[in-house]
Amino acid sequence: MPNLNVTDRDETDQIISMLNSVYIVDTPNSTLPEPIIRDYTINAPIYENEGTRVLMRQSVTVGTNVTSEIRDIISNVENTNFLNHSTRILTPEMDTAAAGTALDGTLDSFNYNNYSSDAFSYYNLRFEEYENYTVDAEEKSLPNFLIGALYQRSYNQEQEELYNMFGSIPGLGSTLLLAPATPINNYEFDGQFLGTEDYDAALRTDYFRIFYENRLTSSLQYVNANQHIYLDYLYNLDDSSQIGNCPFYNRIRLPRKTRTIQQPPMFATEENIQTGTQTSPLVISMEQSGMTDFLLKTFRTSQSFMRTFDVNGAPVDLKVYDLIGELEAFGISTALKGSDEIYLRTADTTHLSETENPFLFYFYKLISLGKIRSLTKSNMLKLEDLMSRQDHRKEHIGFKVVKRREGRTSPIQTFYFLGRKGLQDFIDTQIRFDTVYTYDVVGMFAIYGSEYSYENFSFGLDGFTFDFINKPSLKVVEVPLASHTLRVVEPPPITPEVQFYNQKTEKNKLKIRLEHQDGNLVNEYSQRPMREFGGNSDYISRLKQYFSSDKILVQSGKTSDGVYEIYRVEDPPTKYSDFEGNLIATVQSSVIYNNNQRSKNVMFVDQIKHQKKYYYMFRVLTHQRNPSETSEIYEIEMYEDADETFLLVNMYNFPEPDYSDHEIQMRKYLQIIPNFEHTFIDESAFTNMETATGDNIQNIRLGLLPDDDSLWSYNDKQKKYLKLRLESKNSGRKLDLNLLFKINKPNN
């Protein structure tokens, strides 16, 4: 994780600048700017109480000549409050392309078996009716996985009302929303391929099926309350791994730094607090005071304001609020539970907001303020710490996850999490099938900052004195950590097993058996994009969002509906697109089993000619009528011998392209020297003494041989080529080259 250097410092504090310019007067030829400070003394801090806050006081003595410039500085800072919340926050390195590294070195953001990527969509079980229902459903009306995780560990009236949707579907109380993931790589043990008796038993305990059957009676109160969900229990991987009953979901990893050095649990170091190996002391204090509901609510309703921070050298506006101020303003009449909110807590959890006795309420509130005062006192920085620009201590206290649907700017839901030990994976089952969602993950960090001032200035002959007053400024800052775009669609089916048959006593009849393939195919060694074919480009674009990758990472038998497309061409294809427009049949079995499930195996009969080759290719469709990858290509030929027919079946491969190279590289220069008779100057043109010398020059020719045998008939393809013979001295092999020169003679 890189460091996020969050700087919130008043650079106008001239006192610290002046104190940092101290030097020894005896140093010769000093070039330091005025004012010249000989020395200073900072006394040990004294802590005082100021109402509900602690106050640090340090007396400072400065040795210097009190010049007019120094008096101007003092005048500028006297009775002025300065803020400083500089710190470093470890932010996660986002898994934008990667859950693991492929063989080619690229990173894939989807891992089917291991939860190793920061966010992915997951198609878990086939429940076609529920899928189709959710396409237009209100997300907030759907089963909430977080409620299921709470109900699994805590049972009383409050938790049961949430679980059965405020009593609107009582049958939900005896069902299971959470269940262990199916074994053997989710090998289709999802209840749909069991016998009738077991299948009915699975229906009676399946939360999602009972909800679907009673969806029209669900509570409007449940829908409204799911606008804001506050997670106030120890939700961890033991909960988020139990996705066995969820048809599909989005999984978001709440980003926390992975711990690399094992620390003993008794050391509550800042590293441990921020990595999630320990719960924040601030959160623990709120738990002990029964104030966790208040802390979670401040994530939403605090009197926050935007403040400009310097984040890694660039100005960034971050939302900030004062936690102590929020707690001081919190009263017995403060409404913490709205009609659009759900607080998820165990049965043994009590909140201060439920205390109706004013005396007890304010008594426990003072206890809570005292715990915070103790925390802030132990984390206050002294003047010398601020001079050295020491980082303020911070704690990661929680997350806010804002969920939006594509095409909407306003959030659909917001989820709030306290940063407890073990918090990691957020499972969202309140989603529509085949819909794009964006999740913005915001980290909530408490910074034990400084609000300080300089008071009680006193001047003497050799300098001046003053008091440094530091008050705790416990600010909560919202830091954007991640943004994920997710979409659930069904993965493509596995291409079918194909078998060809003929009947020896019948002519021209080819039987093709297409068999369904169970299980999940995760072939990490041959991941590749799906081939564009037969109008599947829209499905390919949706799969890219589902896998967060251009490649098809998983094929699953559970999405096959047993509907097959059969393509056939009669000429040898050179590419898959040659099958475009050559769909000869779309077939499905008519066999229905006792459990009302249709067979996914089918036999198709085709009529073909004898002594003629045919080429077949197949695809299988999902229950949403999206196609699988194209199958292998089969070359089929049937021929007749006497009164019987015979069948030849071969796997067909496209013709290999011609990769031959017609160039030969030579490692040395080649010097070509013609024979002597081709280089001798023919002087016969000079025998005519009446011709002027200049005209005779045009008649000069090389070579003593006739024109037909001359080398110098330039650019004449009708003449013989120049024959060049190369002979190897090692092997004796000979190579003849016929060369035709193209030469332009100079004019001068």
C-alpha cells in the first residue's frame, strides 16, 4: 500500500518558523535570515481540564533581541487558533486488473475459487424465476445478506423481524439465507438436479425461494428501511464465506492493508489498528459506552464540511467533521433511528440512545467523553513535535460504501461498517440480475489533531516568554479508497460433447447426439476472449464486465438450457465466420423427467449426400438464450459400399497459412566480375572516320560478343537473364540465380 500523505497544516504559523531558524550566535558568516534567535527553552507539558476536553500547556522562553519584526510576528499570532492534522494514511493498492497473474504476465481480476480480487460479481446458483424477477425489482426489497449473517448468530424479536421482513413473510424465519458454499468447485449441487423428495426439502429451507413465492406480500417498511444499513456486529469471513444459498451476488473487499509482520496481540500499535488485526481503541471506547450507534450515525448525519488537504502534493477537498463536537451536541432527544435505516446488532447489544432516563443518559455520555478525553490526551503532540512536523496519530474507524445503479447519480443504498477486527468482505445480494452497479468505498479515519494557540506573551531584556496551548482536535476525515463497477450475468455454458452415428442399412441419414456437460470449466492455461459469432457481441461486452476481463475465465454447465445450435457448411471453411448464416437447426430434447426437469441431451438427424464432405459446428444456449463459445469443427463424410453405409468423422483444422520466407540474408558482400569478353571495349564504331568524334562516343559498346550474348542489353526482358551460379565450398550445393538488371544511364 502506498502512503497517502494527508497534510492539513496552517503554514501561517510564524512562531514555529521562527523557532526553527535558531542558530548559535558564535557561528561566523551566518546567512540565516532575521530574526536571529540565540536559543529557546520549551518546558515539559502540563495537562489541564477545560470542560469535557483536556488542555496541554507548555511554557517557552526565547532568547533574542526583540526587534520590531518579532513584535509584528507576535501580534499576528497572538489570540489566533491554528489547526494541524497532518498524517500519513496507508491506502490500498487497488486490484484494477488482477486477482492473479496469468501465464503471459497479465493480471486477471476474477478468481473463481479463491477470493483474491478486490471486487467481483459471482453467479452462484441457477434460479431462473428469481433472476427474471430481479431485473425490474426494487433492490431494497430483495433479501439482504447482512441481515442473514446477523440472524444466524443472534435470535430475538428484533433480529427475527428484520429476517422475515417485518413479519410480512413469516415463513422466512425457518429458512436459511446463509449456507456453506457447495463443495467440489460448486459442481451443480444446487438443488435443481436432485430427486423430487430432496428437491422439495431444499425448497422448504431456501430463503430466496420462499421470498420469491411470497414476493408480493413483502413489507413496504422493509423496503424503506434498506436505504441506509448500519452494521454493528462482528461481521467477518466466517459470515461472508457462507454464500451457498445465494443465487448471485456482488462481493466487495473492504480495503485494509495485509499484515506482513506478526505482532503479539497485546501490542495495540497503529499498524495493527489500521490493518484490521485489532479493533480501533476509539471504536472500543464507543462499544464500552454503548455509543456505537451514535458513531455509525455520524458517518451519515454529522455537521461535516469540506476542507482542502494536501494529498501527496496535490490539493484535494475531503469531508471532515469534529467528533467531540458531535458527541457534545448529542442529546437524549436526538433521533438515531429513522424510517429509512436499519441497525444490525446482536441481541445482547444495548445502545445509549435507547436510555429513557435522562440521568443515566448523561451519566454514560460523560463516561464516553471521559474515555475519548483519555485517548486524545495520550495522543496530543507537543510543540517540539509540531516543529519537527511529526505525524498525528490516526485510527481507521470504519467504512462507508455508496451503491449506485448505472444511469443514476443518487445512491440506491449506503452501507456503514465499523472497523472491527476481522471485517473484510461485503456481500451484496440486493442487486438486479444483468444490471451495472458502482460501489464507492470510503474510509473513515479519526485523526488526533492539534488546535493550538500562543498566549501570555511577556517581554524581557534578553528575549520573551509565552505559553503554548494545545487542545485536542479529533476530526474524522472521509478518504475515498476504491470504486468498483460490477455486473452479474450468467457465464457461458460448456460446449457439448458431440457424437456422430450412421445406420448401416439406411442411406443419407446422419445422427448427431449432443450431450450436456456438467460442472465448471476453469482453464487458466487457455484463457482467451470469446469469439464474435452469430450476433453475440452484446453478450461478450456484458461478460467483460462480469469477469472484469476480456477473457472467458469460466464456463459453467449450470447455465446450459439444453438448447443447441447446429451449423453446417459444404465447402472446407478457412475461418469460423464461414459458418455465419449457415444455421441449419436449433434443437432441444422433448424428454421430461419425474422431477419436472427437461433432459439436456438430444439426438438430431440430418440428411446428407454420400461421397461428399460436410463440416459441422455447434453452440449451446443458456437459459437466458445467450450462446456458448463455438465448438470444434467436425469433418463428416458418408459413403456407400454395396448395401451398407459407412461414416468417417475427423476433427477439422483450418489450412495452415503460408509462412515461407522468400528472402535469404547474406552475411558478406558479393562481388560479381563478368568474363573478359564482356568487359573489353568494342572499337569497331570508330572505323568510320567521317563521323564526328562526339557522335562516335554514343556508339561505344562493351563486349566482343554478338548482341544476343551480350550482358549489356539493359532493361530488355526479351533478352537472356544474367545467370549467377553460387556454389558452396563445404557441401558443393549449387544455386543458380537469373538476374535482370534495371539501370538508368546517366545523360552526361
